Amino acid sequence: MESEEFGALDQAAWSGFLRTHDRLWRAMEAGLAPLNVSMAELDVLLALNAARPRGVRMSDLAERRLMSSGGFTRLADRLEERGLIERRRSTVDGRSLEMVMTAQGRALLRRARRQHHVDVRALFLDRLGEDDLRQLSAIWAALDPAGTHPDDDEAAS
């Protein structure tokens, strides 16, 4: 039977991951704040950009983003109110809604993506060597339960 307690190395690895994720997330949110876009909103805009011009069914996007339907609807409402996305009836089944990015959304995405790349580079990539990045890539692959990579790599950029 395994102990319910973490060893010192286990605790350091896990708590280090959590603290680092939180610190990086907050710093990247702060970098995007002057553009009035959150990391969650950027993630959705990136996914829509990858899917254009056909758009993405809202239910599919919510599922891929691991959000509840209610939370995702509220996020979509905010994006639509700001003129960044439009919702339309699905061309496939006519019952569901698809999201597409507007020209205003694409313009914001260009600015937000530039800032995000600057932040990811300064806060993460430039602080690690090539071997470190290879090791992290291998770790993320090992922790992927499906053994696959996201189908929309652009969402991470």
C-alpha cells in the first residue's frame, strides 16, 4: 500500500509545477490586460482563427477547451458583445450554433498574439536551454493520457 504522504521530491515537483503555472498565467494575463483580453478569450480566438472561415460549433469548442457549457456561453457572450465573434446557425445541422471571428476579432488577435509570444518567450522559453525544452516536451507527452497532441496546435501559440 502506498503512503498517503508525498515524499520531499514528490512535493517539490508538484508544488513547483502549481506555483510556476500560477505565476506564469498571472504574468501572461497581466501582459494581455492592456488589450482587454484574457488568456481564456485568447485561447478561443486562436481556435477560431485556426478554423476559419467555417467557424466552430460552440459545443465542440467548449468541450475542447474543457469548459462547462454555461461558462463557455458567458465567455462567448462577452466576445460577441465586444464585436470579436459572431454566432450563426450551423451549416451542418441547423440546430447548433457556430462561432466565427469578426474582422475586429482578427485585429485584436494579431495584437494579442504578438504580446503573448513576447511574454511566453521572456517568461518561459528564454529561461530554458534546448535540453530543458526537450525534457519538458517529453514530460508533457508522458503525462498526456491519450498519448496524442492537441488537434489545434495553434491554440497553444
